[in-house]
Amino acid sequence: MHTTDPAAWQHDHTFGQDRRSRGERGTLIVTLLTAVFMVVEISAGIAYGSMALLADGLHMASHALALGIAVAAYVYARRKAGDTRFSFGTGKVNALGGFTGALLLAVFAVLMAWESVQRFIHPVAIVFDQAIAVAVLGLLVNGVSVLLLDVHDHDHDHDHGHG
């Protein structure tokens, strides 16, 4: 018996997008952490005359924005996972969010290059001790972010060839 009812042959395309993932939670925490430290680095870069801190603060801003887009994509994809208007699920929303974040990172890179050229033409005195302390804190924030975003399963079975 042949049916013309599309519901009879269609299946679910949620692919797990309808559930909050560990990656979503980690990305949200890292986004907030990055945004807070971005303000610290930009403020310190301006206060201490450090182009390195200012550039890293802008770099952090670009990452905070890109990560924020990723969080928004996670949430949107999860909330719309069952929406039949998404022919093959909402996974493509996450890919589009990643692409948009990458474009914004490129824009921030151009802005940092522009500011660096300006600093080369018109040098500014740098307070190195404080700038180094803030840079070390930034490195620690990046390390914590790596740990928070490491969401793959470490309990998988495979042979590492250890004898």
C-alpha cells in the first residue's frame, strides 16, 4: 500500500540539537569569563600605555563576540530543533554562527593592525610591570577557557598500543 501523506515517510531531524549540551554550558561560561577579562585588558592597556594589552583586549572582545554568537546559535538551534521548516535540522545554525564569528575575528584583526600602525607612528610610554601582570592573568584566563571548552568524551575505549 502506497501513501502520499508526507508524515508517513518523514522522520525527526533534531540530531540531539533539542537538548542542552555540555558544549553550550561551557561556551556560555567561557563567553562571560572572556567578556569580563576583555574589559580588564582594554582598561589596563589604555591605563598603562600597552598596545600589547590593548590588542589582546580587542582580541578578547572579538572572541567574546564570536563566542556570544556561538551561544546564541546553540540556544536558537535547541529551541527550534523540532521546527519542520529546518529541512535537515538546526545544526546548520551552529555552522552559520561559527562562520559569522570568523568574519568578525577578521574585522578585529584589521582594527588591531590599524591601531598598531598608529602606535608605531605615535609611540606611547608603557608601564611594563603592571602590563606584564595583566598579561599573565590573561594567559591564565585562556588556560581556564581551554579546560572549560574541552567537552569531548575521555572515557572511550581504544587501544593506544601500550605494551
